[in-house]
Amino acid sequence: MSDITVERVEAPITHTHIGGQAVLEGIMMRGRYNWAVAVRTPDGTIHTEEHDLHSAAENRAWMRKPVIRGVVALVETLSLAMRAFTISASLSGETEEEQLSSKEIGFSLIFGVGLAVLLFIVLPAVATNLALTPFYGKNPATVQPFVWNVVDGVLRVAAFFVYIWAISRLQDIQRVFAYHGAEHKTIHAYEHGMELEPEAIQRFSTKHMRCGTSFLLMVMVVAIFVFSLVPVRAIAAEMGWTSRWQILALLIISRLILIPLVAGLAYEITVKWAGNRPNNPIVRVLLWPGLQLQRMTTREPDDEMIEVAVAAMQPIIVREGAETLGVPQAV
């Protein structure tokens, strides 16, 4: 099936805040007031459940400040993702033995966070030290901090691409990526005012400017600039750390501490600024690499996957329409 770009679909565009993510054999959609997850169960039916959405920032003005709101959004998104993943994991297995227990799900999430820290923070830092030591001595991060951070950032982005490429070879992940494509197509169709039917939805692209993949790539880029501002030499001197391993530990710790700031800044760029200016030429250039990366993280879905995406989208549409009209909702 051809992947027709959004621009070729002749319909008015209304960019919304609705987003989502692919889960195991399903999709989660998130609106302003609620979120819903739909999963294709082994018997072929679609299990759909809806939940109210509550944000910690609703009654706290300071949480809605620039950058801080991005950190809050990231934490809440990760929490929601874990809940959606838990639901899908409990439904997607054909037998009880194939369904993941809560402990297995918890271990998988902890392992995933640890793997991310290892692949995208620890290993690039170690590799950068090894690569630059022959040129700048045993502590290149204090001798040439800018060069060190650029090389570290490039290696981090490279590790990210290699990781995405590697997991995309797995058959199960390819199905998740196809559901990811179904999510994007369905949101595109809704934003274009189309009927949410498979035939109409399939006309759209699997790439979307507000995709989390683009956000993660922006995080990698912003990190290069933010990490370059850390006065590693001064901090190391103040602490009395002089060995290469102490300096390396300081670099890794500082990166872990600065992750919320990096995520908050990336949120302001991709969601608040670029997300509200999708047709701006500068935005299109800025987000072009992320859109190309989505060629790796999305696949063309079949009509059954589209049906799951629509099932997840419908409760969001109904709720937002009811809230707009002031119709009371059951708790």
C-alpha cells in the first residue's frame, strides 16, 4: 500500500493536542481530559478501556512555567505509558503463561531504564574518553570540553540510530512499529476532518511532526549544548577529583542530573514552539531529521490495526466533544 503524504490529501487541517503511542498489539490515545487504550486480544476482539486524565500541574501554576511544564509532561507521559503497557501486556498473550505478570512488567521497565542509561550516557562517555585520550591526554574532557561534548553527543546520536535499527529487525517490534504507524495515520485523518474509516485513514502518512521519536532525537541534540555548559574542570578542582575515572564519573553524574532540564528544553522546542507552527519553513527544516527517523520507527499498518487505533481514538473524541458542550461526565 502506498504511503501518501499528508500534504497530498485535500482536506482542511486542524492541528490538535491529541497524541498517543503503540503498545503490545494495541494503541493508547491521550486527549485533554482522558486517555484510552485499545488492544487486539488473541480471540480477535478489541478490548477498549478509558480513564480520566489528571495532571499535577492543574492546580499548580509553577508547574506550568516554561521548561518545568516539559519535565512534568515527561514524567506524566512515562507514567501513562507504563500503565498502558501494563494493560496491553496483560491482554496480548494467548495463554496465561504468555501474559506478563506485574513483577515481569516492572522488571522490564527497570531494565529498560538501565539499558538506556548504559547505551546513551555511559558508553558514549567511555568511548569519547578512549577516542580523545591519544590527542589530549588522560583527561580530554577538562582539556578540550567543547570537543569532548561534541564527540560525546555525536556518539550518543549514533548509538540511538543503531539501537533503533537493531530493534526494528525483531518481528514483534515490527508489529509495534506498525501500530505506531496506525496511530499516526488515525491522528492525521482526524486532524484533516476525515471519516475514521480504514480506507480513508490509510491514505495518510505514517510520519507525524509531533511524534515522540522526533522529541527523543531533539533531546539528543539539545543535550550536546546543555552538557557543554557544565564547568567540569572547575567542579573537579573543587572536589579534588583528578583521575580520569573520577572525571568520567563526574561527567556521567552531571548528565543524569541534567536530564530533566534537557527534556524540558526539548519539550519547549518540539511541542510548544514547533508543534504550534507545523507549516513554518524553519520548523520543517528543524524537524526533518526526526521525520526521517520515523521511517525506522513506523511501518505500514493493516486495516485491523487501523481499527484498533480508531477504537482508542473514539473515547477521546466523544469526551472532548462532551466537555466542549458542557455535558456532565460520569466519574
